[in-house]
Amino acid sequence: MFGNDAEFLLSIHRTHASELQAEAAADRLARALPRRHPRGWLGRRHHTARVTDARR
């Protein structure tokens, strides 16, 4: 249908390259931001109490 249209192939390549760059930028941003750990209804104290109880 398109044959070897260089402009068409180049536009596909540029589109794909820009999508990959945007995805890489999003990944870098996600790694740079601090992770938010969901806490249970008792908060962190419940988890630390379990660890100390297990060691006894």
C-alpha cells in the first residue's frame, strides 16, 4: 500500500521513538519520587510490634 515511502517510515520511527522517550521519562520520574506505602488501619506501630514479638 505505502511501498517504501521514506517519509512515512521516518514518521513512524519518530513517533515510536518519542513514545519510548516519554515512557522512559515516566519511569525515571516514578523511581525518583519517594514510594508511599499504604498503611493498615493501625498504622506502622502494629507492624513493628509484630517484629519485636516474633524475636522473643
